[in-house]
Amino acid sequence: MTKPILSTHVGSLPRSQSTVDLIFARENNESYDVQAFQAEMTSGVASVVQKQKEAGIDIVSDGETSKISYATYVKDRYTGFSGDSPRNAPADLQLFPDFLKKLASSGGTPTYSRPFCTGTIKSKGNEDLQRDLDNLRLALKQQKINKAFMNAASPGVIALFLPNQYYPSREKYIEALAEVMKAEYKAIIDAGFDLQLDCPDLALSRHMLFQDLSDEAFIKIANTHVEALNYAIADLPQERVRMHICWGNYEGPHVCDIPMQKMFDTLMSVNAGQLLFETANPRHGHEWEVFEQRKQDIPDSKILIPGVIDSTSNFVEHPRLVAQRIQKFVDIVGRDRVIAGSDCGFGTFAGFGAVVPDIAYAKLQSLSQGAKLV
């Protein structure tokens, strides 16, 4: 009963305005100083790692500082992407058009390129990835931190945001993505960091891309995504791999979210030793019950990382509430198999985020304090 509950989060964190400006200069093909860009990313990672340490977070990340978003960054690292695809509003926002209009008029909708896949996907080289790895390694050394993770997009989420116009089928597109992403996943592990695979395609895409399908038909598609993902990580140590599932990191009704009860088997079938999922927001806060009801179906090798703070609200959760949420999962699988996490990231898209940066770190501090209370 004395082993501490560790704290972590989903990955992305707010970026400074100077970082955002340079990222969008590159995104919009504007002229910018490449050396200044690289120096800004190095200092940006150093800053977010320091802030995570000050907040008491045990397992940190680089905040996805250099990335325009958690999925579309791949267009800058791989060939085969061009143009700009149309946006599909999630089904729940379509049900409430006044709220959708409010989001759009308030500037809450991220604006960045979502190209199609229009050619063969090949690596442009690993320079961007290597710089990310070097920046995180340097920041950890400066802060004397030993444990960190780095995010990477799953094949399924890339297909969600960068639609296929080249490969003969969606399945072939997913297979091609799994093949090229293998090297990125391995490089992160080889650098000494845990790999986090971001997989909103296993939940969000139900009400975003596959609105016309039944839940059962969607689950079959999601399972094919898992097969491709498992292929891509087959040679990696499962205990070093984290996987995050979510229903969309936005404030909204979320009345069209497919329930965890239906996605539970899919989640457990991923060959990752650590599973991150939402349980803090009002739409999914009750779903700890699913894990309790099916605890016999949770493999002993799995570590659960439930989201115990919300990433779309500026409420700062009280540490006691955080502790209560963590305790539910400790009671299910034991304290050795629980790490406290966040529902999603606080900087999913560069320059956009519902939570004010200072409050994001206050929430992370409450997360770490709550973990210590368990």
C-alpha cells in the first residue's frame, strides 16, 4: 500500500505564441529562419518539460511542441500527400447546429492543412523525428528526469485526417501506413522513450467518418485498424508501448459517442502494455463500471491509465476528486497497474485549445497531488 501512484498525461501541451508563429509559417509555406525554428523547438521542449516537473508529473513528454497536430504532422515527414480535404463535423455537433455555429464564430475550429493521400507514401528521412528525440533527451538531462514518452500517430488516425485518394482500398492504405510508420515507432523506443500511439480512430471516427454505419460495422473496421497497428509494433516490447483512445478532444454534447462497453474488446486487443482512455469528462465519467464489470477480461499485463482530469474545461479538479477517480481503478486492478492520466492533450492542435495554458499546468499539478493521495 506504500507504492506511489505515478502521474502522466496524454502528450500535447500548450505551445508559446512564438512557437505557434513559426509552426504556422512553415505550415503556410511562408519564409522563416530554419535555424530560428530549430532553436525555438529546442527551447520550447525544455520549457514544457520543466513545467511538467514543477507540476509534479512523473512521466513527461515533449508536449508535441514541434507538431502542427498529433495526426497531420506526418504530411511533413512522408511523401504522398497533397491538396486539402474537406472537413467533416462530428455527428453530435451536426445535431446541435447553433453550438456548431458558436464554435466556428468564436475561432474554436483549428485551421491547418489536411491533405489527401495522392501518391506512394515514403519517408522523407528522419531528420524531424531525430530533432524531436534530441530535444526531449536534452530537456530530460537538464531536468534530471529519467522517464518520458513520445507520441506518434497510428495508421488509423492518419487515414481519418488525411483521406485516401491513391491506394486501391482503405485497407491497402492502412497497410501502407502501418508499413512506413514502423520505423518511427521503433526509433522512439530505441531512443529510450516509451512510445505512445494516438488512436482516436478507434472511437472518434465512429461519429466523424463512419456516421452512416451501425456500431457493429464500425467495430469491424476498428478491429482492422488494430490488426495493422499490431503489425507495426510486433517487434517492440509491449511494456514500453502506450495506446490512447478517445472520442474527440472538444467541448460538445458527445451524444453520438460509441460507448466504451462496445469498444472494450477492441481496446484490450491492442498489443500495448499501457492503455489511456477518457473517464473524467461528463460523458464518459461513469465508464469505470465497464472495467469493473469486465475485470476478468483485462489481461494481467495491461496497465490502465484512466483520464482523471478533463482536457476541455478550465475547471481545476480538486486533488480529492482526482484521488477518488484513481481509487476506482486501483480497486479493480490493483495499484501496481494504475497510472493517473488526463482525458486527452491540452494542445492537440498548435495554437488552439480550450484550456488556458496556466490552467492546464494547474490541472496537471492537481493530477499529481491527487495521485499522491491514493
